[in-house]
Amino acid sequence: MGALLVAVFLASRRSLSLPLYALSAAVYHIGSLVCHQLPERSFYFRGAQMPVCARCTGLYIGAAATALAAARMRPPFQHRVWHRARQLVFMGALPTGLTLIYEWTSGTMPGHWIRAAAGFPLGVIVMLIVLAATPAESAVGIH
């Protein structure tokens, strides 16, 4: 998430040194590999489009917030997350699915904040599953 914010901040500047431009361009390129980056579906900061769309921004904010809260996860909680992963993914994806159904049936795109909010739970759930799958020995730096 930090890379997205740094990249859009740099992209909003009038002039950049070559290394900073390359850093920003790299983040936008990586964003293009996972997101459609449609201008009409993206947030803007000081005239610069975010490296990912509003929905993906919500996903990344959810994942980042969960990673920050991971220090409080205990092994029993991790065990419950891991064994309910399928149900959790379905529940996390439900808001995004509902916004997609709304878009496809009405021909109207929900607002950026609605799309970001719909992506947030899926980001949370995916990060919880990733953390639950991480062996405690290798997660010392995370926890």
C-alpha cells in the first residue's frame, strides 16, 4: 500500500529525478499486471491517477490494515481462519460480487468509495489466510 501512495505522490509532482520517475513508473507497471487501471474507475491525487483502480485500492488497504493488526493474532485464531478459508473468501468476496452484479445489471458504476469499500473485506480475508498459512517460525518479523 505504501508503494501505491508513494507512486501517486511522485506522479503528481511536476518534475522528478530519473530514479524517482523510474520508481513511480515501476509501481504503475506492476499495478498494470494486476489491475485494469481504467481512469474512470480510479482515485486521483493532485491530478495523478492511482496505480490501481478504486476496488483494488480497497483490497490493498484491507490487506495492509490486517497485516498491521497481525501482531494480535494467536495460533488458535490462525487455526480457525485456515480451516474456514473457503467460507471466509466467499464472505469477503460477497460485497465485490454484489457491486459487480449491480454494475452488470444496471449499467451504472457505483462510486469509487463504494467500490473501494467492497474490496476492503476481500483484502482482509486474503491477508488473514496468508498469515494463517505462514508457519510461526517464518513469521517472527510479522508477528
